[in-house]
Amino acid sequence: MPVGHVRHLLGRAGLTEATTKSLAAVLAPVLNAHTNLRLLDDALQRARAADDTDDPEPATIIAAVKELSGLDPKELTGKGGEEG
């Protein structure tokens, strides 16, 4: 999945443009490894619950994606800002 598609989906979650750009660069490799968007949706829901807000912190979203992906964080090669 291209990074641009991930940015679009994150943007629909109400995140700022800067946040979506940063998160998309980090999360696209994970989503591509899993080849489904369910991971992103589940991670956004988990992050919202963890932060008790509809606008979770980027680090919480990244942590949720990493946790739900089952991948070793060292395998993730995304670049682009905040990583948690």
C-alpha cells in the first residue's frame, strides 16, 4: 500500500496533516507486511481507548500498530518522525 493511501486514511481519522505524514511513513511498512487495513483500524481504535480520546497521541497509534502486528519493532523500517 502506498504511503499516500495510508496518509489519506489517517487523515480521515481527524489527525493533522503533519501527524498523518509522519505516521504514514512509519506505519506503511507494517501495513504492507500485513496487506490489510484492518490492522490500522484496530490500532486506531485501541489508541483512542488507551488515550481515552478521539485524538490519540501519535506515539500511542504507533505502539498499537506495533503491538497488533506481532512484528518485532526492530523489523520496522519506517522513517518520518515520532516512533514509540
